[in-house]
Amino acid sequence: MNEQLDSRGHLRHLITLDGLSGDVLSGLMDRAEAYLIAPGQPGPGDGSLEGLTVCQLFFEASTRTKISFELAARRQGADVVNLVIPTSSAAKGETVLDTLLTIQSMAVDFFVVRHKEAGLMRSIATRLGDRASLINAGEGQQSHPTQGLLDVLTIRQHKKDFKNLSVAITGDIRHSRVARSACHALLALGVHDLRLIGPENLLPESNELTHARRYTDFDAGIKDCDVVMMLRLQKERMKSGDIPDLESYRKQYCLTSRRLKLASGNAIVMHPGPINRGTDMADEVADGRQSVVRQQVGNGVAMRMAVLAAIAAGKKS
Ligand code: ASP
């Protein structure tokens, strides 16, 4: 979406990774690295949001994204306010757009928004005035751009060359905004061997993510992979008939140490969280030496600092 760049090509909003170039993504990764003391360990900010205000509106549940955006904004020197949705005027029937435009009148510079409705982010972005920027913190099953960015940053910290990587994404891909944003980022960075693994009804529609190879057999799909990204069953977005029988799902798609041995010996294991232990992956894998799950979380703070700073820089220039 080009509307997220201004006329000079600076990031103005962050709505989706679809359509952003590998160079833009690499620039954001470089910026995030500057806010890390070590991989996965966010350090102090540089005050690039001094005097600016960030308002967070999470219409869907969140732990990692919400806390890390708030920490990121504070470490960059911003004022942060949070709208508590259940006790807001949303409960009185106000639309999301009216809520945002109302808060915009109070001189807010950034909105960080999570909402289930596909297409909402784009329509909000086009209605905001010059001052405010919108950052998508999760849009239905469509996109989760800062997650995609922190995921590729984590991969880059372990694997130097995207072009020769084999990446397997496994689980409920159909309902996963994380998978979609990861695929957009990985393809932009030149990954050729992208594999999507899951039961047929939880793989994307056949006309979506067509660059990736599809597998229903986990053992075949994971073979010799360098990166294994596991996903949760997102029951909140499933129709009741789509929810698999848990026992047989676990047998076929839980990442166990036996299965992980089929991947490359130094494969990394990722998960956006929250992990459903014993269903998505076994404890010994979640807490094992190949897991980079905690590193992803720490990188998330630095990446969100980078996105805020990049947009703030564009506003100033
Ligand atoms: N936390 C991620 C998201 O918001 C993944 C998940 O919920 O399974 O999409």
C-alpha cells in the first residue's frame, strides 16, 4: 500500500508489509539493531519521540504487542495513553473511526491500533489528518507488520543470507496475520524456499501466498529447514467446523524434539506467542536450545522503537 509512504518515500503509516521493498525492511532492521544491546535485549532509546503523544487502542486481546509498543514509545520519550476499550464509548456504539477522529482532536501523533476487521486500517489511515500516523498492531487475519519485522530481524541475527534460507511456517496459517506478514517480509527479502504446513482446511486459500509450497505432512515439510515458525490454533477466528480434533492435531502438527531433528541441525524455532504448550510445540522444544521465542519478544521492543522513530523522522524532515 503506497499510502503508507509519503511523497518522498518516508514511512508515514505502517499498515502492511505487502508492497514494502527489501531495502525498506532492511533499513528498519538496521535501525532496530541500533536499539539493541545484544540480540533480543532492547536498550535505551534516543529521545526521537520527545514531545510526541502515542495513543494505543487494542480492540482485541494482546500481551506482547501492547506492552512492547508502550515500552518502545516511552523509551523514545513519548507520552503514551491507552484507551480501555470495554469502558470506552465503543460500548455506547461509537464507531472506531469516530473514536479515532475524536482522540485525534486532542493532538495525538501516533495511533497504535489492533482490530479484527480486515481493511479497517487502510480506511482509517486515509481519514487521518496530516499530524497523526497509524501503526497497525494486528488487523484480523490480514496483517501484523511489526511482528513480521521482528521475525525477520530475529532470523537475520541467526542466518546471514535470506536468499538461501528454507523457512517452514506450521499450524493454523489460514487465520494467521503473523504468517501473512512473515511471508510478505520473507519474500521481499529474497527467500525462495518458503513452506506452509498444516491441515488442508487451515492452509490459506489456493489463490493466496502462491509463492510458497504447501504441505499437509509436517515431517516432509520440515525436512532440512533452517527456520521453523510455529503458530497457535486461532480458534477465535475459526468457524466451529474448522476446529480440528485436538488429539489428532497434536499427533500431526505439534513440534516435538523428534520432529525438530528432521530440520537442519542449527535450525531456529520461532513462535509469535502465546504458545499453547503441548499443542503447538512440546515444552522441550519451546524451552530448548534452538528456541528463539524470548529473543523475538525482546527484538519486538527494539523494532517498535525503530518503526516509531522512522515515522517521527519522516514527520520532522
Ligand atoms: N500474538 C499473535 C497475534 O496477535 C499471534 C497469536 O495470537 O497467535 O496475531
